[in-house]
Amino acid sequence: MLSKSTLFVLSLIFSIQTIAAIKLNSGRGDISLVSKNGSRQIDATKISQEIGLSQDTLIITEDNSYARLVNDRGDTIFIGPNSKVTIELINATEGDFISLHAGLVRIMAKKQRKVREGRFDRVFVRTNSALVGLENSDSLILYNIYNNVTGALTFTGKANMKRVNRSHKFSAGERLVFRRSVKEQKIKFKFRTNNELQNFSMEINEVLFGDNLKDVSTVARGQYSATFHDSRPVSMPVKINPLQLSRLYSNRLLDMTVYSEDTDSDDFNIAPYPLVSNLMKPAEQVSSYRGQYSANQRRYAPKAGGLIDLVSGIYIPPEKDATFNEEYRVYEAREIGRINGSNGNFIAPKNLTLDPNRGFVVVNNTHESIEKQNQLNNLLKSNLLLASYKNVSGKKMTTAERFSSNIIGLSLVNQGYTYGYGSGDFELSKRGIELSLALIGNGSFRPFAKFRLLNENFETSAFSNNIERFYQMNLGLDYQFGHIFYLSGQLSIDEEPIVLSASSSIVSATLTNFIGEFGLKVINLDKLDLFARAGAKYNLANADDGFDVDSGIGFYFGAKADYWLNRASFIFAEFDYLAHSYSISGGGNDSDVDMSGAVLNIGYRYSF
């Protein structure tokens, strides 16, 4: 028979284990709860009483929704929209352990309760790229599945953070595997067997709060740290813009509504400056305010005072010439974007959007937006903030970027034409060089000019010939619509050989042509573009000494390949087949002329 003291101890142990709980007590919008026992969908606005959550419960929120969780010690966890969170361990003496698979959470963790030596009572969060531990702290943690960036922003207290590899045993992906079915109507998931979660919790506590800390960032009030690069530790904590910090602090329900910069209302769209005196003041940072990078330690910090994009996790630092604010000891960002005055979310500059991997991307192609895109992406790269920096720097230019850059080129040209006259056919080929210049446009239109200097390479020797060189010049305007198609209009002035049968001689005539061209991109690889094109050519009538050239029309088709050496230069090859008919008259030289043949143009072009 058990003594009263034994019964008291057993009941105490049992009560400690059952006290530990996490409950869903409020929210907004559609929330899915998925566990081993099944799944259920909840309209969070209709929650009338707390819903207990068991271990290994996957919580999924949709657009414009959030979930509010509380545990037995009084910690509060807000799960933002479009997020996936797993409750992995609920334990009163080992801390609560959750996994953030996508989206963002805001955790208001209270100070540790008194626990036995060797025990702890903290909240731990893990993603595929980081571990975060919180105690007596109000922090926002985000994870983007596309660039593998985990970020931590602290409002009060401190949060400890360390990067982990995706395949590390502490990684969230090592436990839960989930995917949507083909029709995306049902989520299939499973937990890998893991009976060591409590041991994991103890190990993680030692990694983040132990005596021998390595590559751990302590993120204090108003600071942001993130895993921008898989090969480096998390970035050194850096102060963010105090105005955005104040707005984000007030956004407890994690409203993620983003308004365009075109929105007129000041409530939705405000500048991140001036920094008035009643804003939250970030804690002093250890790293340089100007930003720093240590190749030996692999530690880096961007420039202080920038803005955070909560969706991608990317930190946008202030521009190079930003002014330093002595009161808040940050740089005042003026040209990198704006913020939502209601919830603090980042708003990209006009006609731009922020891609998790490519950085700023143009939405509406204009010269100003392309120029702004280049400036901001260079700013991100110089501060080592693009997760795919090497990939971005090595890729080719987009079509819109081409249409907003100056491009100069030099190439070798071979024109192999056959001229059919009433008296016979003549092989009158030309070879030489081409100098081309495409001028900066507005993202959709661009003017260009080409000049060719060609030497004669005639195979006909029965006729006298005093011509050594021919000049050709093209002036035109390209228009691209979409990312595949383009139209081109050109005015060309060409010197062409004319066979005069009456005098058995070859002379030159200047023909003025109007050209219309249509093209499309048929192959789009990492470094290779292949275009197909076709066009029509109409020459005006021209009166020359001893003969007249009547107007005529021709058609051509061909292809062009561009192979990019880097983002600024490429080699190209163009091949076109032309069939053009016109006639000459006067001085006994009356004849129809059928010109046909191919043009090959191979060269190098550089953008600036």
C-alpha cells in the first residue's frame, strides 16, 4: 500500500506533466489544425472557448488570418498569415519547442519561472536555417522557404539566434515532411520518428544559452539578424529604422497587408524619415553603424537604419549617401522604399517589387524603374544581403534591362548575295565590320544605330569594277512587349552594287529602305537567348547618273543567338536570308533585279 507521501509525490509529478499546455484562444480568418488524429478547419473569429493543442500539431493559417496561442506560464504566440507552425514539445521543465516551416510568428515570452538546476523554461523556435531561443522577450521571427532566410527582430528583451544547415538534426525539415496533393485540396504530412525531443531541447538550450557560445547572435531591442548566406553565420545584429520599428511593434496581430506606393493615403504609405523624437529607440549595437565584413571570422553586418521586408526576410540598407541621425544613431533611409503607416510593412519603390532570390524586380518597365532596380540591387549586393548573390551577379540581363542600357557592339559581317538580271546571275558578295549602338530607352522603347563598312568580294570578273567599299547605315526603334516579343522599325541607307549591261560595268547606287521586323524569344536559358525573326523591306525609287532604280519590296527571316559572358557583355551570332526585288531603267539598262542570299553577323556587345 502506497504511503501518503508517495501519493503526494506522484500526484505532483502528474500535475506538472499535465499543467504544460498550449491553447488556441483567438484569431482571425481560416486556420487549419492538422495532427495524427486528423485535421479540422476553424473560423478563428468564431472561437468561443480555448482549444487545447497536442504535441505534433501543425497549424496552418491562410491569407489575412492569424492565430493567438498561450501556454500555461503566460507566454503568447501570434502566428501570422500564410504561415505553417508545428507544436513539437510542450513541457513545463524543458521549455516549449515549436517549428516554423513558413511565414512568421511573434512570441512574447515571459521570464523563466524558478526551475531546478539543470532545467530551464524558455521558448525555442527552429526553422530550416536557424535556431532561436527566447526568454523575457518580445520578438518577431520569420522564415522564407524560397531563399531559406530566417530573421529575428526583437522589440523588448533579447533573443539568441544561431544558423543551422538544412540537413542538421536541429533543422525543422529533419522532423516534419509535408506537401500538398496534386489537386492542392489536402495536405499530406508525416513526422519522422524522434524520441529525443527533450534531449534536443536540452542541447539547443546549451547551444543558445550555454557557457561556450559560438556564432550565436544576441538580438537586442530594435535590432535585426538573419541567415542571409548558407555559408556564413547569422548576420551581426543591426538597428533597423526606428519609424518602422515603432509601427511593427504596434502590429501585434501581424497584419501583413501591403499597399502599393501609388496609394495616396498617408495612413498607408509613409516615408521612413524624418525620425522624430517619440519613436522606439533601438539598443546600441556592437557592429559598426556603417556596416562591416570580416572574411576571417565570416561575420558581417549591413548598414544601420534600413527597412525589413517581412515576407522575404531581406533587409534593405540605407543608401550610400544617407545622413547619420545622432539621436537614434542610425542612417536615415530616404530612397530605398516606404512603409505602411498602419502596420509597418515594407513598400517597394514605385514599379518595383521585392523577390526573395532576385532582389528588386521591375513590374512596369520604365527607364526610371530599371535605374532604381539596379541601384537597389547593387546596394543589397554591396551589403551581402542577397541570399543568391552569386547567382544574381552571374546571370544575364533581362529584356527590360537591355532596353534600359546603352549597348555597344563590334562584329564581322558577310553578305553573300546573288543578283539576278535579265542578262544573267551575278555573285556580288561583301565582307566587313559593323559598329552598333543601342541607346538607353525607357524599358520598352529604345533607339539604335548601326554602321557597316564592307569590302567588295565579287566573283564576277567579266565586268569592269571600280568599287572597293560599300557603306551601310541603319537607324531604328525597337519596342518590346512582354518578355518574349518585340517589334522594330528601321530606316536604312545602303550602298548596293548595280550591274549596267550596256556598259558592262558594276557601279554603286544608294538605296533608302524602310524595314519592319517582328521577333520573339524561342529559347531562354541561364546564359543563352535564341530569337527568331522575320521582316519586310521596302526601297524607295532613286534617280542616279545614267539609270534609275524603281521601288521594290523584299522579305527576310532569320535567327539570332546571344551567349552571355556576364551581366554586362555577350557574344552574338545573327543569320538572315533575304529575297528582295526591284528594277532599274534608263541608258539601255532596263532590267528587273532579284536579289537573294544570306547575311552572317558575328560579334561582341557590351552594355553600360
